[in-house]
Amino acid sequence: MTQSSATSPPTGSATIAAPRLERPRDSAFKGVCAAVARTTGTDPVLWRVLVVVLTLFSGLGLLLYLGGIVAIPREGEAQSLADRVLNGPDRHLSGRQTLLLVVLVALGVAYVGNPNHVVVTVAAVAIGFLLWRSRHDATHVRAQSAPPAAPVAEPVWTAPPPRPPRPRSPLGGITAGVAAVLAGVLVLVGVTGASIPTEVVLAAALGVVGLGLVAGSFLGRSWGLVLLAGALLVALAATVSVRPVIDDGVGDRTWHPTTSASYRLGVGEGTVDLSNLRESATVKAHLEVGHLLVLVPASTGVVVDAKAGLGDINVFDKEVNGRQKTAHVTTQGTGPTIHLDLSIRTGYVEVRHV
């Protein structure tokens, strides 16, 4: 009898459940990334970087993170905020919780009709699956661990102990060194004659750092890579935004076309003087930021197509202002007919007679 009881397995040891999907209370913010990482057995750094990247480039990361706060329960709590609102029994919400739901609904409505709604749907299905699996595993374990002799009260869920932190590794220094060497090689190739834009150099370095972050989830964390990736992202976004200005130049320009021509300017005042044009032609002019002025002889017939991203358009004293405005004006004259294709990102487009 004694030997038989000694060999019997302890209660509840037959099944090992996956960690419940819940947000830890000791997290730096709301614990969404830590919850998903603990349930999937991955590094939370990867999920945090993904949220930051999606937030910077489309704002989608913020929507997904707020959705996780609403859908994933807090550690030690039986229901999430979404469960309470939909199923009760306690539907009382604090002011901050109400504001969170309003912001989440507003962001969700903003994404209706946007291609990113597919990503939102996939993320919602993934979170729902993790919630279902964690509840299913917990119910399965409770059913097997309950003694068959007599009914007992429903056990209270006990949070699993936190995973021990991974040891630091030299991965950060190695990754930063490889990224620096790659960037240096690309710059050297560019100096020797090949055309390599700055964006390519930054993107290559960012790719190496991204690979280092992925490797860090298996070999040990390196928080310095997160900061380096953020700096590279900011630098890349800034370079892409100012590239047209760098390429097209800064200052005042005056052009005197005698036939069809195309002009571009980054920042400044661009003047297109059509006084020397003696034949029908098409003249294109684009300005990123500033004032674009076109001078047309009174005897010349013109067809004007003007676009302004943010600013005003004035064609022969007819003004259109606001955001994303266009103007189409046609005039007759005794001279040649000129087609003007004008555009500006931010500033003022003006067409007038001389």
C-alpha cells in the first residue's frame, strides 16, 4: 500500500499549461508586449520594436497596442476590460477606461477603408486565439487536477513565476560593428564614383540592427540595439523627407524657356518667364516649398493645370486656397498656345500676365 502511494503522480502534474495571456503588473507601461511574449515564448523586445515601427510609419502600432490593453486582462484579474463591457457583470468604467475605449473606437473608424484594416483584423484574430488557448489550457488543467472524491470550489488562477532574465551577450557590440562596417563600405563605394543614396546606407545599417534584434531573442538581450534602431529610423525618415529639397536645390531661380522645358526647385522662389517663347510648348515646373511665379505675355493663349498640396493658387487673379487644391484655366490669345503644368507641395503658385 505504501509503495503504491509513493509511485502515484502528484495532483496536477500530468499537464503543463501554456502561460495565461495576461498583462503583468510590474511592466513599465501596460504590459501588452510582455504578455504576448510570455505566452508565445518569445522576447518582448521584438514586439516592442514592431509596435514602435508600425506607430512611426502608419500609426497602426498605437491602434494595436490600445486594442491589446482592452482585450488582454491584467495579471490576477478574471476579466479584461472588453469582457466587462460585453459580458458583465460589472460594467462600471472609470474615466480613463472610458476615454481609452473612445480613442480606440475613433482610431478603428479612421482605419475603415484603409488597406491597413487587414493587418488590424489579423492582429485581432491572433489575440483572440491566444486568449482562447490560455483559457482552454487553464480549464483543462483545472479539470485534471481536481480530486475525484468530492466537488471543490473553483480554484483561483495563480500567475506563473516570471521567467529569469536572459544573460547579456556581446551581440550588441558585434551587431553595431557590422552595421558600421557595412555603412562605411557603402560610403566608400559612393565616394569612388558609384551613386549610393544616403537612404540606402541608413537602410542597410538598419537591416543589420534588425537582424541583431532577432538574434537577440535567442542569444540574449541587448537594449542598446533598440536605441540604435530608433536613431536609424529617425535618421532614415528625416533623410527621405528632405531628399527632394537636397536634390532640387535651395534659393531663387529664374528660367527663360524658348521651347518645351521642365524645372524643379527645392526651397525658394522660382520664376518662369515666358516672354521669349515664340511657339506652342509644354512647360512644367515643380516647387517643394516657396513661391512659384509664371509670367505670361498677354497675347499668349495658355492652358494652366496647377496643383498645391498645402497653399494657394492664383491664376490671372482667380484664387484657390486650402489643402490639396487644383486649378484648370484656359485662355485664348493671338500668339502660340502654351500648356503649363505647375505643382507645389507647400507655398504659393501664381500665374499672371506681363
